[in-house]
Amino acid sequence: MHRLGTALVGSAVLLALFALLTYLFIPDRVLQGIVARGLAQEGFTFTAARLGKAFPLGVTAKRVEIGNESGPLLKADEATIRIALLPILRGKLEMDYRLRIGTGELFGSYFPGGNGNSTFETRDVKLEEIPFFPTVTGAKVKGDLSGHGSLAGRQATASGELQLEARKTDLSGMKIGDTPLPDAAYDSARISLKVSSGKILLESFTLQGEGLYVRLKGDLPLTSPLSAAPLNLTLELMPKPDFLDRQKFVFLLLTKFQASPGHFQIPIKGTLGKPAIQ
């Protein structure tokens, strides 16, 4: 048994060494092509001002942009993905990643084997540094974002949860399709969602403002690419009378969605990449 254990450890070390040597001789332009093709399979585009190797076994990139046919969705000043060496010796693969977005960061781990578990945490990310909002909704968004989450499994077997909070949030110029939504400032915005049975379930998505309370509820399936996931959401707007009066033109356009005085229910369909009001 001792000899068998020694042999297994020795084999793992040799495999790790072989992988390291192979990686060291891969040209940087080939690495960038591998990343771009991998994201293209999920429906995303990828560009980077510079992409190279990160010691001891990883990839780092400067001025990264990930997007889709509509435009950029995520930008990072720097992104690094590393393969942890010690887990390889135990026959496991673990990838740690870190993105620097302005003054904030997004980081976590991904375990490709088994259920494909992943974790993430974000700190002090400025919402105005995330191009997803202007690309998808045309909105100008400001605020400070923090949160954490985890995910295990794929597609129909996926499960997990996500918790996000944004403070001092300001939304202006937001449209869903051709329909404008009211401009507002919010003290806090909180998102709590779960992934279960192949769906993303919005357990709680609320924005609390001085004159407006907003709630989003519903679900969407996990698809590949995720940007093509069909939406089944309802946006509820509950303005106070003085707020409604200040933006009466916008609410006039939303009259057909008024469920009761001071309560609007707006169905959101389309896809995650192209939401639409119906």
C-alpha cells in the first residue's frame, strides 16, 4: 500500500509538471484565442488589450471586455485566473479568479470536476463601471455593489444562491424595449435569488426610494447561452402621489399596467439579452 501511494503521488506530480511545461510553451496569442473561443460557445465576445501567463499556472489579462451582439456587458481593468497546484496533487482541479473593476473587485473559485461548483464575492464595485446596464436597458446607473453567491451543477441539475446589495443607487434613462421607466434614487437595492431545478428564481428583488418602491419577481431558465434565456418576470412600481405627479408623463405611458391606484404591474418577457415589455 505504501508503494502504491508513493506511485500515485509521483504520477500526480509528473502530470502537474507536464501540464506546467506545456502551458509555459503556449504562445500568449494562442491562449487569447482559446479564451475567446470558449466564451464564443456561450454566446459572448471577448477582447483584451493584453493577455499573458500568471505564475505559476494561470492567465492574466488587462483591459478585458466581455459582451454579446448588443454590446459590452462586463469590463475589468485586470482579470486573473489561476489553477491551484496543491489540489492537483490530490487529483482535483480548482481555479481561482479575480477581476479588478475600477476601485472594486470580484473574486472566487471554480471547480470544473464533478458538479462544477463555483463561489464568488464582490466588494466595492461601482455600478457605473458595469456596462451591462446601459447596453441592455440604456440606463445610467450609479451605486456601490457588494455581495456573494455559490453555484453547483449544470443546467437542469444546477442549484445555488446569490445575495447582492447596492447602496446610494441612482437609475436614470432606463428603458425596457421602447418603454421608459421612471428615474429615481434609492437608499438601498437588495437582490436574493436561488437556482433550483434548472431555473433562476427571484426570491426578493427590491429597491427602496424616497418616493418609489420597486419590486421584481419571477424566474428564468438556465440556458446556454444564458443571454438567450426567456424571461418570465413582473416589475411592480409603487409610487407615492407626489413622485407620480413629478413623473406623470412616464406613468401615463404605463397606464395600461396600472393594477390599482399607486400600483403598476409590468410583465417583462423577451430574453435576458433583450428584455421586452408585453
